[in-house]
Amino acid sequence: MTQVSKESAGVVVEHLRAWNAKAVSQVIEYRGQTTIVVPKELLRATAQECKSSPALRFNLLSDATCVDRFPVEPRFELNYQLVSLPRVQRISLRTSVSGQQPIVDSLMPVWKGANWLEREIFDLFGIRFEGHTDLRRILLPDDFEGAPLRRDFPVEGKR
Amino acid sequence: MTTVDTAVGTAKTMVLNMGPQHPSTHGVLRVLLELDGENVVSAVPDLGYLHTGIEKSCEDKTYSQVITLTDRMDYLNPLGNNLVYCLAVEKLLGLEVPKNAQYIRVMMVELQRISSHLVWLGTHALDMGAMSVMLYCFREREEILKIFERFSGQRMMTSYIRIGGLALDPPAGWRAMVKRFLDMMPPRIDEYEQLLTGNQIWKGRLQGVGYLSPEDLVDLSTTGPGLRAAGIPYDNRKMFPYSSYEEFDFDVPTRTESDCFARYLVRVAEMRESVKIVRQAMAKITDNGPTKAEAPGIVPPQREKMKTEMEALIYHFKIFTDGFSPPPGEVFVAVESPRGELGCFIASDGSPKPLRVHFRGPSFINLQALPFMVEGELIADTVACIGTIDIVLGEVDR
């Protein structure tokens, strides 16, 4: 199981709070895993701080994915898994995106590796990433209609 | 999948369509190469030919039913996929698996790593024009598949690792079988190295090809042998140990050249380390030790108990009709697959079916580095780069 010691995750939270009081809107501790909830407007700036701050150095973006909480609004939750190779630590960032306006800042300017991860979310959830240089469908054909991983898309497909 | 404007070629360049039925793309990868003579100007990978919507299917299955789907993603590493999914569900449930079952899991996953690297080595050598290595590699892989068949009844899609433990107890006579394989394997790895490591053609095709700096690789989220060949010893088994890996003594092989040859050397060295780990795991496993956690309602009861105990029968019925409901929450678990960091994200809403299951496929993410590796190189080097990234299209497309 992923081992994240509590005090080291606390260091990240403290650092981000000191950096910008609004950056951390909530801290979720679940099964020893720390998730920092970030307001949508501050997502890219917070990610940049996590990467470039000498105290944090989260240089690897491991994963990005989306959860659809339909019909609850804001329905989309974006989850980013960050790894700090020099400090041997993992942390999750989360932000909420509404269904009426599914647009969020791309993290491509921070990590180049966000490219395909965001294309996959765009493809399967229909969330647009502002500032992504190559936002095209990646898995589905170009003429596919709808976003199949949304909860209101039937499992057996649309007829 | 995408339709690409084939008119992008300028007067000087042409666009060549490589795949999706090209043998060196290991499945159905399509790469659009913009060429200037034989030099690659740009490369655009085009995915999705094998997309089956596994993540969507998971949302309509109970937690135990998802296991069979995970086998079919990275079909060279089904046990690793089972493991990451089961670890994630166990984390969601807060379920502790008996040590003995953890050791058996480690043994199986390391055998799987050897078999996956063998397929990689064989097919990559085939791409590079060395026919015979493939035959040698598949000969040894067959022995591993026989071990899997004896343990689980299946050669490839084993579904052997289950939530809370294992599907079955180890079969009679397994120690002799695994030991025979372990004794045979190191000299066989020497054989492959004799054929390839000093081979001038092999070196000529791989050395200095597909270089990327360690900083670029990290920025592109590359993990696994590709990153370790650039000198960064990132291995989940060491850095974020799971399934009792912290009790095992093994090295993380690294190189610093960050070219295709270094990636080859790292994988061969990893096979030797895996043999070491399997040996240690064998010593740790106790005969007739527990292989399942004591968790009524989650882990199916033993057949014999169902015939004598009412509760066991009820639990069995409940597990296979209703399933079980983990508490609401989200977990992310990562393991080291033969290709890199294999992650599983599960969001539970407290119902018997997962709200969301997402797999971080290392093949998918490592493939992002391909355009950066091949720019300015030859078409033949593109084949070498695709090979040493080691993609499995089942996992890329899911």
C-alpha cells in the first residue's frame, strides 16, 4: 500500500497555506492518503508551486483523472496524483468543475506529461482544458458523439 | 483515434503512415511520420484502435467482477493488473491480507515480470532482425506459463489475485516446479546476453538511439525501465513498498546513457533481480499458510464450510448476488509493473459497484515520449524506440 506519513503530508498543506491562504479549501485524509482540495481558479498556480518550490519538488505528475458525481453539482472532480522523486512523497490534488461550464486550466505548462492525461479526460468526459496546445480526442474516433464516461451516458451505448 | 491531415507535408517532407497493422508497432499503434528523406521530422502517435471501454464497464460490475476485466488490459502482465486493483479495493475496505498471501503475490508478480520482459526481449530482437532470440525467450516463457497454469488453471488471464487474498491455495508440488525454473533461468539469461550484449549489430542499432534527458523523461511522466535507464532509480517497490516488498533484498538496476541499449540492459538486469526476489519469496512462504483474509462478506468462504455452516452459505450467496459495499471515498494505489508505474484509482460512493475505476497505464503515458525520442532520427530508429518503450496496446487503449 502507498505509504504517506502524516506529518510529511502536513508539511505540504502548511507550505501551501503559507504560500496562499486561499489555495487549500479542504484537506481530506482517507486511508492514510492526503488529498488537497484546491479552488479551480488556483489549480495551475498551486500545481506550479508544488512543482517548483524547493520545499516540495513534486516533479512527476503520475496520474490525472475525473470522477463524475452526476446529478450532484459541481459534478466533476479532477484528481491529480503528484510524486516527488527527490522527497519520496505522494500527494493528491483535487478540484471541482461544474457541469454547465466544464472548463479548467490545463496543467500542460507545468508538466508536459499532462498532455495525454488531459486529452483522455477531454475525450471521455468532455471537459475542456484552457491552455492545452493539442486538445483532440485520443481514444475515440473524431466523429464520436458524447462523452462516454459521464454517468448519464448508458453503459450499453447510445442507439 | 484521429483523422490526421495527410497534406501537412511541405514540398520537402512527406507523411508516412506506420501502422496500425505494422508488425513492429506491437499491436495496433499507428504513427504518422513526417519524413525528410529517411529522417523523421515529426511523429504523431494515433491511438484507440483497441479501445474497449474497460473503465466504463467497471462501473456496471460489482467489485469482485472487475478483476476479470483487469487481466485483459495489459495482457503481458495480468497478475500485476489483478494486484493493483485488489490492493486498491483492499485499501478502500481497510482490509489486511495475510503475510503468506502477500509473499505468494510477490512471487507470482515477479514471475510475471520475467515473462513480460522475455516477450519484450524476444519481440524487440525480432524487430531488430535477430530471429533466434525470440525462440529462446518464448521457450522460457512457456515454463512460466506452465507454473501459472498449475497455480490458477489459466496460462494467461489468470485472475489469480483476488480481493483479500488469492483464488486458490498453491498446488501440490509447486516448490519443485518453481525451483526448477529458478535454477534454469540465470544461465538462460547469460545465453541471451551472449547473443546480444556484445553483438555489434545489436549495439549499432540501439546505442545512442532514442536519447532523452532525465529531466525531460520526468517531465513527460515516464516511469519504469525507461526512467531507470536515465539514472533515476524510481521503483515503486523500493520507494513506496506494497505487498511486503520492504522485506525483500533486491537492487534497482539503473544506467545513465538513457538510450535504447541502456533500456535493454536495465530490463535484462531486472530479470536477474526478479529471480532473486522469487527465491526469497519461496523461502518466506509457509506450506498450508493462510492465503485469504478473514473477512466474511468480502472473501468467499471455503467450499467445505458452505456445506456445514449456514453463515458461510449466506455470505457466499450475498457476495455473488449483491456484492459488498466499501465506504465512500477515493484511493489511488500504484505498483511497479514491468512497464512502469501502474496505478489504480477507485472512487466509491458506498454502493456495491464502483463509482469510477481508472487505471494509470504505464504504456499509455510512456508512449507520450515517443515523438520527442524520434525527432531527427531515422525510420529504423523509430522501430527501436517503439520497441524499447515497451508498449502493450491493450493497456494503452483500455
